[in-house]
Amino acid sequence: MKVELSYYKIYLFLFTVVCCSCNKHLNLVSQDSITDATFWKTDSDFKLAANNLYNGLDRFGEEDTESDIAFNVPNSVSNGNLQPSETSDQWNTSYGYIRSANTIIEKGAGTTDTDIKRYVAEAKFFRAWYYWKLLRIYGGVPLITKVLSTGDPELFTPRASRMETADMILKDLDEAKNDLPLQSELSTPDIGRISKGAALALSARVALFEGTWEKFRGVADAAKYLDKAIASSREVINGGVYTLYTGSGAQSYRYLFLEPGDDSKECILDRRFARNILGQDAPYMYDQDGYNPTRKLADMYLDKNGLPITAAGTVFHGYGTFTSEYQDRDPRMTMTMIIPGTFTNRVFYPVTKVANWPDKPQRNFNTGYILYKYMSEDPAANNSGRLGDASLFDFDRHLIRYAEVLLIYAEAIFEKNGIISDGDLNLSVNKLRDRANMPHLTNAFVVAHQLDIRTELRRERTIELALEGFRYDDIRRWKTAETELPQDVKGIKITGTDWATRAPYSDPSYLTKVDANGFLITEKNRKFNPSKDYLQPLPTKEVAFYTANGKALEQNPGW
């Protein structure tokens, strides 16, 4: 049974200073409300205040539709049609939680109480987390590190540079890790709270993001961030607290994302859920216009011998039948997307012959691929309606997991040094290969098959973290979005395959919606303007607020 989720309950406290007469004999402590005079006295007070910061952690979403590996309906971020808006939920929510974190940090300043210091450290982690959510899409932003009141000049703090923003995030995480417990030290009711490992792992993520962003734009400071990514990820690895989930044998990658993987030693930070206590949204629709993989993602999976499907000597079986492209591939492919014929009425069974493939539910009508990752095997949840009953879905969303730390380490080593040793590959990506029962990535293999090590490291990252919300950030920091995003979004191969005989793809409207090689075109006429689309526009209402008060909040270039 999943442990207690008490820290996710939302405790909304109104910290009100009661204004009374200046009579020095008057009792200024309110007897019937929570005030600064009665709160912030014990570690329990600080813990309750910190609980609210967890509420902003990401739920299940469809972030990868903003990139090129997932699709449901046209996405304005992905296809280059994003327009500036007056407000932004990400902006408002992030700064709201930053203010809450600042309050805790201020109230706990100078404390020597070890327990209170822990919750101040949690607040520093979350201040870093929410500034990271801003940095990744806007670049540098105004850095507010105190609780502001009406009339404070800091209300019009100008934007910091992106490096100043990254540096503050990393500083908060460095300070936080010193007062946070190891995950292995958490008591049962506190499992899921922020640990030292979470601070280090987020530090590694942010440092890799900033280091590669700057490297591929020719900025000299890139090396210091890559060094930080290496150091932070290596500290997590050396700590020995985390390990990859292998509790479900050959299917461990799949079941990591369902109930068996909850609270495993791979989990560094989760958005936690429990049936009938804190329900999640039914993770994803998986028919019609669901959260579906694309041709781009499907073709990234290696064959069982570790070769790209376009390489000489591959055992790739082509696209001719319903199931041929899934055969003899990296097993993570069929744990991420469904092999046609593996399910009936949303209750799962062993693979059946295509001849026995049920008519319902149909394949989705956009890319032709169906997401399997995150798809519950609980009949009660899956049969409770098209989206299921949210209260019945029980498994957590993994926000930071140990696999990502291993990938960060490998990429940062390579991007810093231009090479990566087989020893470092064995310490990192080959652990992921072992879980998936795939051949190791070695320098000799890369040379023998005329591969490119950077491409293979990026491939490994993309397929291991597929549909977990990383791809949009990755192609922007690599500065490849200008190449990847304007491409048509494609799906299954129709022409000359079994799909051409099966509804709805046998309909003329589909038979003509293909490229020169017979692959379904799901979206075309996409664009990406490299002079502006690498960053999103700041909310225009925020810019106007500064302007109306004689100040300036610089908008991102091109917007």
C-alpha cells in the first residue's frame, strides 16, 4: 500500500497581522485566527507551510506535443504559430509559489533548529524549481528573493540575464542540499518529500540545460555549467541511494510507470497520487486524438543488435505488416507504444494474432500509433469511461528519476570533453541498456558501424525519457529545433502495407494523405523562426504593467 500523502493536502493559511491600538498593554495576539504572532514557532509550522509548495508539482500532461515525438491536435508551440498572450499560468503560478518559498526562507533565516532548517531547505529547492520552470521557456527573468509589499521598488525588478537566473537556481540548490535528508533517511510518512538527491538531480538537470544551451550558441561560460552537471550527477551516482527499477523483470521499464514502480529506488521526485485520497487525471487518452507517438519517435528505436534501422546490417523487418516494424527492436519500443492486437476493450491480454485483433477500440486516427507507456492495466479504471475515472488511477508521475541522472552524466561528460570513455558509458547509459536487454554502447561499436556518439547519446536520452516532457527542452538546448520542428509530423506507413486494407486508412482520404514513401502525413506546413521561437514571449500584461509605471520589462527578441 502506498504511504501517507499528508504533505499533499492543501493547507491555506491566512497570515494576518492584526492592526489594533498602540496601547502597549493591549494583547495583540489574535485568539481566533492564525497570525505571524502565533505561527512560525515550531518545525511543524514550517512543515505545514512547506506542504503547499508541493501542490504545484506537475501532474500528468501532454508536454511532448510541443515537440516532434508526440501528437494529438495541432500545437501552436510545436508548429510555430504561438502568439503572445496577456497572461501566463506558468508565470503567475511560478511567482506565486516563489513568494510562498520566500516567506518560509525569511521566517526561518538564522535558525539553528535542524528541523526548521530542513523546511527552509525545501523552500529553497522549490524556489529553484519554480525559477527553473520560468528559465526553460523565457530565459532570464526578474529574480525576487524577498516577500514584497505594495510600494516596494523590487516590484519592478528588471530581468536578470539567463546566466544570472541559472546561477541563482544552482546556488539555492547548493544551499538546500546541505540541510536536506538523504532519501534513504526519510521516515515512512515523509516518503516523497524533497531529499538531498532531489536537489542534486535538479542541479544536474539545470546545469546540463544551461551548459548545452550556451555551448551550441558559442558562449564561453558553457564549460562551468557542464562541470556542474558532471559534479552534481556524479554525486548522486556515488551516493548509492538510487538504482534503476528492475522489480518486474524484462518488463521493468513498462511497470516503472505504473503502480509497481511507485516509491522505487529509481524515483527521486514524484507527483504522488493515491486512489480515493488524491486522484490524478486519467493519464492519457489512447484512441482517436490521444497522446500518440509519431513516426519520428518510432524510427528512433534501435534494432535488437543496437543498430539504427537505416544502418547496414540491421535486422529491421520493415513496415509491411501490422506488426513488422515492432519485431526485433529495442524492447522499450513495445513498452512505450502498443503492438497492434495486444488489447481488448481497454483490458490487457497477451499478444494475439492480428486476425483476432478486435474492431474496438479503433486505432487512433492521427498518427496510427497508440501510447502504451502509462496505460493502466486496472480494469476498473480503464473501463470507467473513455478517460477513465480519475479517482481510480493510482500511480505516480515521475518528475525526476535516476535514469535521467545517468543520462545527464554521460551527455555532460561528452559535451565537456568531446569524448566519453567506455568506463563512463558503463557507469551510465549501459545500465539503461542492461535493463532493456540491449547491447552496450561502446566506442568500438560506434567506430565499427560508422555511427556518431553524440547522435547515439541523444537517441538513448530520447527513447529512455520518451513522452515524459523532455523533448521540447532538448531540441531547443541542442539548437536543433530549427531543423526538427518544421518537418511534417508523420505516422504509420499506409501505402503498400496491411494498413491500406484496414479502416479508416483504406479510405481515399487517408490513402492520399501520404508522403512520397507512403507514410501518413498528420500535420504539414509547420515552421520555426530561429530568431524568436527558441524562447516564448513574456506575458504582455506584465510588460505593460512595468511600462505604465515608467519601468521596463524587456520582451524576448522577435515578440
